[in-house]
Amino acid sequence: VHEETDTTTGTKERFSRSGFILAAIGSSVGLGNMWKFPYITGLYGGAAFFLLFTICLLFIGLPVLMAEMTIGRGGRGSPAIALVRLSGQRLWGGFGVLSIAGAFFIMSFYAVVAGWTMHYAVLSFGGVIHEGVDVAATFNNFIGGFLPVLWQFIVMVVTGWIVIRGASGIEKFNKVLIPALVLILLFLMVRVLMLPGAGTGVEFFLKPDFSKLSNESVLVALGHAFFSLSLGMGTMMTYGAYVDREQSLGGATLAVGGGDLLYALLAGLIIFPTTFAYGIEPGQGPGLAFVALPAAFSAMPVGWLFGGLFFLLLAIAALTSCVSLLEVPIAYAIDRWGWGRNKATIVTCSLCFLVGIPSAISVGGAAQGLHWGSRSFFDWTDFIASNIILPLGGLVVTIFVGYVWKNAAKEAGLTAGWFMLWLFILRYVAPILIVLVFLHTSGIIKI
Ligand code: PFF
């Protein structure tokens, strides 16, 4: 095992301190918080599920997040390279490549949904979604056609245009967009909480009824805590490699975890009051954001503005996550093959766009042949990346810091007490729970 990690080797990209925290918050806050979190909360137990999610995020998510950042900074490079550098064993590089592939595949379909949010922002601001429009048909026609491919292309171009500037470009972009995100979020929340009947939604979201929980709720909550914090995909390791030695990783972990949780809370305080105020069922699954909410917004006075702002919010949140996802394979191409950033960005974006096309056209049924078993190409990519690669990537991180890398304590900079707690969770608690989530979500066991 290598004794010292020095700052002279490895990537030259650097974030400023606040830039790193904002970029990492930008990565974690995304479609997961505003699209997935509300509908799984609706399906798996409302307030009690939110509480479970909070517990999973704080006690398992944060230690793993800290581990990823620590590996990134210690190894000073793309996950595949950092893991080899720190362990001196080539085998770990293979695990790194697995997470990098995960980030690439998540990006391929995440960009599709990010494109939907942009399309919906345009539709709402343009006044196309108004009272009396059949929102379900509008959505089905849209995703069943080829327009999503154009939007996915636009997302790729915008993301590539930011990432091509490296860490400083990523940082500048997040510094502008995260404050914008917070402002829009607060504005919408205040408006929505004033709706008559909003209180029932707040109660559904914040007053726990534990009888609504199932064993499955626990695993879904943990899986989502990982997805929401962008773990298991090498993003936080890649960003961690751009952090300087003086930055407190413990502080960064708390800021990112706290930001993500707060964002989920505020998103819930927008979505549930809206659905309840308009008598919409919150447990209706993935269509919640694109069908139920547009219906509710269009029934509101000046609904086009609120609907438009809501989708703009989703689009911004999605873009800052896309940036982090794309940076993972790009950093790998630069570190591993010595490519220039321009070449790495253009090649990665083009490939990711191509791989995303079948996702874009399969989810709404435009391309009927792209279905295998019960899943479309889109669902398969999501399933393999989010339910298989993500937990495996998380497991690798816990084992690496818990058992393999002997200098983690020094790099992490934690006090002895915190370090023991961190190590305990990484060694004994997190791996067991991750394996359970994996066995469950991959369908191997039914809990
Ligand atoms: N954390 C993002 C969200 O909640 O939408 C999604 C994500 C980004 C997952 C980056 C994984 C990742 F590496």
C-alpha cells in the first residue's frame, strides 16, 4: 500500500472550496429529488417513508459520500486510476471502470428525462398547457414521438459545452444556477402553500403513519438515498479529485448531504400540497411530475407561470447533475488515454447521445421493437445502471475504505472518534445493507 499521496501527481483540475461544494450539491440535487423522490414517497408510505429516507441518507449515505470524496482526493484522478494508485493493485481499476460505465449509462437516459423537462418548460411558458388540455394524452404523444431525441441532443450539447471548460467551467455554471434554483424553489413553495387544501398535502408528507411502511420501503429508501447523493457512479470521486488539501471533507459531506435533504424537503412541500389541493392521487408513479402536476398548475390562476417555473427548476436541477455524470467518463479518457479535454468531451457526448437514442424512443413506445421482457430499452438501462451497477459501485467504495486502503484516516482528516464511527459503518453496516438492496432490487430475493 502506498504510504503518501502527494499533490504533484494526478489531475491538475481544481475547484475552489465553495465551487466544489456547489458542484457536488448540483450533482446530488436533480431529477431524483423532484421527479423520483415525490412519486416513491407517494407509493411507499408518505411521511414515514420520508423519515426512513432521512435516516438512510444520514447514517449510510453520508459515510459513503465521505468515502468517495476521500478516495478521489487521495487518488487525484478518475476513479479507475485513483483506486489503483491508492491500493497498488490493478484489480481495483476494473471496479472503477464499472462505476464509470454506470455514470455513462445513467447519463444516456437521464439526459432524455432532462430533455422532457425542457420541453415542458417551453410548453408551460408558451401557454400550451392550459385548463381543459388532456395532459395525459399530451405527455403520451410527446414521449411516443421523436421529439424527445431532439431535446436529448440539446441536453448533450449544453452539458458538453459546460464540461469542455473543465472544473472551472463546471464551478461557474453551478455558482450561477444553484442560487437560481433556490430562489425559484422558495417562490413556488410559498405560492403552493397558500392554496386552499394545501395542509392535507403537508400532513401526508410530514406526519408519519408507520403502518404504511413495508420491508420494501426500507430498501427503496436506501437505494434512493444512494441515487440522490450521486453515489456508486464515481461522480463524487471524480469531483473529489479536484479538491485541494485544505478543504474539510467532513464539512463538505455535511453541506452536500444537508443540501440534498433540504431540497427533497422543499420539493415535497411543493408537490404534495399541489396534488392534494387539486384532489390528485400522489401514489400514481412516474407520471406524477409530468401528468398530475401540469394538470394542477393549469387549473391555477397564472398557472402557465408556475408550471413553467416548476419545469425550469427541474431542468436546472437535471443539468447540474448531467454535468457531473458526463465528467466521469471524460475524466477517465483524459487520465487513462491522455486525451485532450476537447476530444474527450466531443467523443463522450457523441457516444452518449447515440446510446441514449434507443432510450428516448423506446420509453413512449415510438420504437416497438426495443422492448425485452417487461422492460423497454430505457427501463433496462435504468435498471442495470441504478439497480445493479450503483449498489455494486457503493459496495466497492465501502470495502475499499473499510478494509483495503490503510491511509484513509489521514486523507479524511476526521478526529479519532468520528473516524471510528465512520469505519464501523463502512465495515459492518453499509455493506450488509447494500447487499440486501442489491438482492432485492435485482429481483434475486423478495422481501
Ligand atoms: N443525484 C442525481 C439525482 O438525484 O437526480 C442523480 C445522479 C447524478 C445519480 C449523478 C448518480 C450520479 F452519479
